[in-house]
Amino acid sequence: MTAASTALATAGRNVILAWGWKRATIACLAGALSALAMAPFNLWPVLFITLPVALWLIDGAAAGKHNGIPAAAIAGWWFGFGYFIAGLYWIGYAFLVDADTFAWLLPIAVAGLPAVLALFMALGFALARLLWTRDAFRILSFATAITASEWLRGHILSGFPWNLFGYAITEPLALAQSASLIGIWGLTFLTLAIFATPAVLIDDRAVTRRPWLPLAAALAVLLCMGGYGTVRLARHATQLVPGVKLRLMQPNLQQDVKFNYGAKKEVMEKYLALSDRATGPQSSGVRDATILIWPESAFPFFLAREPDVLAQIADFLPRGTTLITGAVRPPDAPPGVKISRAYNSIYAIDGDGNVLSIYDKLHLVPFGEYLPFQSTMEKLGIMQLTRVIGGFIPGTRRNVMTIPGAPKALPLICYEVAFSGQIVPPGERPGWIVNLTNDGWFGISTGPYQHLQQARLRAIEEGLPIVRVANTGISAVIDPLGRFIGELPLGQEGVLDSPLPAALPPSVFSRIGDWPLAIMLAISILMVSRRRLRRHPDDRSRA
């Protein structure tokens, strides 16, 4: 036995035998280190260390009562708490924008949300323990159970599918191409299965005959994914939509300005001046663009109720140029009626100041745009970060927008882009996706990079280019294979001129959705179940 294998075996035994606070600390640290696999670090090899630790924690739970299921759940909660607090710490920045009102909630948000999300990881560990075997097949038990719990996290109570483990293998770009076949949920299952394999290297050969085989198979899968992605990228060069010239405007406005009606004049002057800024010796400013795009909630007022602003926009836009912009939209109401609630919307406006189409955000952000149990929370003096009494009004349907001189666009606002398989309306395949967001809530942190990572993967999944415009960045034009055509850095103002990449034919994932995931989970459950049934009941109880 080599020194490396001896050290691995010792580490594995120490994790398996750990109990009490030592066990909780190991789980929490392993979870926190796993967050390094996400953007902007993309240190996915760290999962070859942290996910085996997760498996060993579940192995060690056998010493607990009730077949180790409660002990596994507790370890899973600590693992999840570490993972989410390290990956989502940036949410705390939002509570400092209006510190006088919300600063007291910062500790609750930074620790409370990870504590709640960790319940899903606890469920996954418990389910894995329920399906556990003593041999290498427990890798499939682990991958199946955690994928199922992550799927629940992405769907229950409106869902929060942020930093799914599958995002770890979206860098390099060749690995991400498999999302066109199996989507983020399929990537999550493969990530969990692949990176957990080193755990079985310490197995006794009487339990796992060839403990090196799972790791070899995992590396082979990674190589196949990389090979497929390399070929796909080589076969599909970026194609452009003729005649479409985009101009993305990133104002980098601070939040106290962005939501201050008194800054109306300042905001409009900055938007118009920046939108017309020359980007080179041959640049003619906004006159070069056929589509000008501004970010989410661009104005500190209701655009539809400010005719002078619409007139300014009409005077500013050259003939044939369309403005796509975020704006808060009031509901239809008789004159004189006080408006308290509103829609978070996207407008398309032509050069005459006419509103061509509107999209109202469908998937609102909990605690940001609405509160669960809204009326009760407001009675307790708690309000969402946007401070709209009663919360924003959700839209009623997802729809594409008709843009003159360009393919139909699918509008998405903020984290709507995080919901894999739920963004393209049935029967209305667009030619591109326009994602407006305001990541200025989260400062210079890892949050905007994670958000961009998710948007990029939606492009690959759907075979559609994404044009992402963010108040503080990162704004980018991304082709349907996830290649960046251009981008603006985080925390800087600027404009980006770019052509519009053309869409690819519908991908396998866009046609069949999560069926590949369902098949992988079904096969895994079948294999694990058969393995357990073939063993003596007393042996299963010790698994």
C-alpha cells in the first residue's frame, strides 16, 4: 500500500468514526469547501475531496439509531449549512442597501436562509442512508438521493435552484455542452456520482472487489463529456443574425439612486448620455444600434405615467431603433386611485415612443419582491427589500416579444433565468433570450458571477443566444453554445456593441426536457434495489 493510499484510508476512517461536534465540523467544512466549485472560482476538482467526505459521513451514520437515518440527516444538514453559507453569503449585501431599515435582518438572512436550505440536504442524506449499501453501489444511492433533494429545492415554495452541483462541471465550456442533452439536473446527478467515487478507494476488497473501478469509470465519463463538447464546439461556429446590431447599456447606478424619484433627471441624463457614448473611432453612438437595451427596473418611477420621459426616449431613439428596458409598471386603475402594488416589467419601445409590447415578471423573488404570508409579515413590521406594500404583482403568463427587424425575443427578468426547463413557453420558440437584471443589490461579490453562470447554461440547454443586461454587471452577449461574444465587467459603467448570435435548432434537452434525468434515476434506483435484495437482511441492516 502506498503512502497516498494509506493517508486516504486513514482520512476516511477518521471521518467515518467521527462523532458529535467533530463530525458536525467536518461536515460543515466539507460543505463550505464545495462552494469553491461554483463561479467565479470554478475549482471543481475540490469535489473529489468533499463529496467522498459526504459519503464517509453517511457510512459512519450506521453507528447511530434507526439504521443511522437521523445521524445521516444531521450530517447532511451541517454539510448543507456550510455549502450554502459559503455560496450565498452575498445575499447579506442586499440588507445594507437600506441599512437603517434592514440591517438588523442581515444575520438572519445570511445564516437563516442557509439553515432552511440545508434541510433539503438533510433530507438527501437521510434518503441516501435509507438506500445505502456497503459496496460501490452506494455512490448511486448518494447521487440519486441528493439529486432528488436538490430537485425539490428547485421546485418547492416557488423554488430556489441556485448553485446546483451540476454547475460545477460547466467549466471548461466543453464539459458544459452535455447540458444540451441532459440539462442541469442531469449534470447534477453526474457530478454527484463522478466526484464521490474516490470514497470507495478505501473499501475492503471483500466488500468492493475492484475499488479503483468506479473512479476509472468516472474519469472516463468526464473524458467522454469533454470529447463530446469539444466536437460540438468545433462543429458549430457562431452564426450571426444579419442586420441586428445590439447596444447594451450598463449604468452601474447605486441602489439609493436607482429607487429615488428625486433622482429622475439625473438617471435619465446618465442613461441617454451613456447610451450614446462612442465606443471607438468609427462609432456613431446609438445610431449604430438597431436594438438598445437597458437593465431591470431602470427607472425610479412608473415609466407609463411619465409622458415627458417617453417623449425624451422618442426624441433620443433613431428611426428604426427599438429600446428594450426594464421598468416598474402600475396596474390598470381609474385616475386618482393610489397605486401601492406594481409589476416588474420589460417594455419594448420604438423610435416614436410607442410601447410595442410588455412582459410582466412571472417568477417573483421571495423576500425581495414579495413576502411569504405577506399580510402577516407586514403586520409584524417586516417588508420585502423593494419596500412595495403588498409586494409586487406576478405576471400571468410567459410570452415572447416581437422586436422589429429581429427574431422574436424571450424576456426574462433577474433570476427567472435560473429555472431550467421552465423558461420557453410551449409552442413559441423564440430566436433569442433577453435577460434583464439588477445585481447591484449584491455588490462586488460572487453572486453576480453565479447568476451569469446560470444564464450561460440556459443558452446551452435551449440552443438559444442570451443577451444579459445588468445594472452593475456582468452584462454579456452569449451564443447558443455558451461562448461569450462580448461582456462588460462587474462594477463598471459602459456600453457594449455586439451582433446578435443566431439560434441553433432545438437541442435534445429543449425537446424532451428532464426525461434523461428520470431515466438515470430510475436505473440507479433499480440497480441499488437489486443489490440490496441480493444480500442477506442482516447485512443490509449494517449497510
